[in-house]
Amino acid sequence: MKILHIVPTYYPCLEAGGVVNAVYKLSKKQAEEGNDVSVFTTDSCIERMKLDKRYNVDIEGVKVYYFRNLSNSLKTKFLIDTPYHLPLKIRKEIKKYDIVHIHEHRHSLAIAASHYASKNNIPYVIQAHGSVLPFFQKEKLKEIFDKLWGGFKILKNASKVFALTNVEKEQYLKMGVEEERIEIVPLGIDIEEYSKLPSKGNFREKYNISENDKLLLFIGRIHKIKGLDLLVNSLDVLNREYIKKMLKI
């Protein structure tokens, strides 16, 4: 099967977040299983990527195309992608693919990919990766995108949309997607990465933490969208409530 992934940022820009890592591992696995896999993306990262080659770059069996963004600052500050050559490439090449997988949907790459896929009767699927509803960051920009550039249309015209959880499924429903076109597909895990783990207790021993002490683990970027500030504040509230209880105040 010939598969095309559409994503604003791709490997090696792993610092851009979990979406990059998810698409990287998914596309690599699909290629390992004998599929012909391509990725259309941009050259934006925290800093613009320095690339020796932009098009048809082989990354572990996946053909990657890094289209140049006119402005890297527009991307990093306002999440606005400007890959001026990409729409022309998609219009020319879209018929070669059996399916298009669009990751997130409020970006110019998704506009071009969904338009030309629909025009040429190529099925496409959407995976929003937690960005179904216009909340958290850049809310106004997301609302403008939905109204001016068809955020609702991109979702409604997809053959399928992938939700990570039932909560995300409900969000798709709120955006007008029919329930029969929503599939719950949790993110996969490469279990080989966990084949060689350190011995249990190393972390506690290193930081002199008792076996009776509770540990709270957070895995993810340190970013305001992750809600770490809420976690810290809630622990403070819990601590004060615990002290009151102990002192019977």
C-alpha cells in the first residue's frame, strides 16, 4: 500500500512534541511491514532545520519531503505553516497514493491535502492528536481557521477520524463528525524500547527516597498546555487539607 502522511513537523524535530514521535514511529513501522510510505512535512522546528537534502530523504525506509516554510517565526509563534511548494506537489502527486493520513488538521498542509484528496477520490483519515476542539492555546486563531479555511469541512469529509480515547470521540461528535466515522485507536508503544530497564529501586536509592514515600510520575514536555501548573497547585491544596486534618483544625 502507498501511504502518505501529512504532518507540519517531523523527525528529527522531536522537541516539537509527541505528535512528531508518534508519526515517526508509525510511518517507520508501516515501512518495515512492506508499505511504500512517504511523509510531506516542513523544515520548521524550534529553529529552522539545516538540511543537506530536502526531498525524498530516506529515514529508516520512509521517504520524507521537507518543504521550506516561508517564515519559521510564523510557525513557532502563531502555528502558521507557509510551505509554498507543498500544494503544487500534492496536486501533482496525490493520485499515486492509496490513502492519506493527516495528523492534526488546523494547518495549511491539511487544507491542501484534504482538498486534493477529495478532488481525486483518494480516501484520507484525520488524527487530531488532542486538538479536535479549539481550546488550550491559540484559541482565537483556531476558531478563525475553522470558519475561514474549513476546519469543520476537513473533519466531515474524512473517511475516518481517529480518536485516542472516548473523551476525544465526544469532541469529534461536538465538531459534527458522524459517530460511524469515528474509530478509537490508542497510540502504539514500541515495547522493544523497554526490553532493557534499570533495576527496580535505582531511582529511590539515588535520591534517598524511602520505599514508603509516594512517587508521582509525569511523562511529557514541560509546557503550559500539559497542565503542570494545575498539578503543582493541586498538590499544594491537598497538602494544606492534609495538614488541617492532622491538626484537626
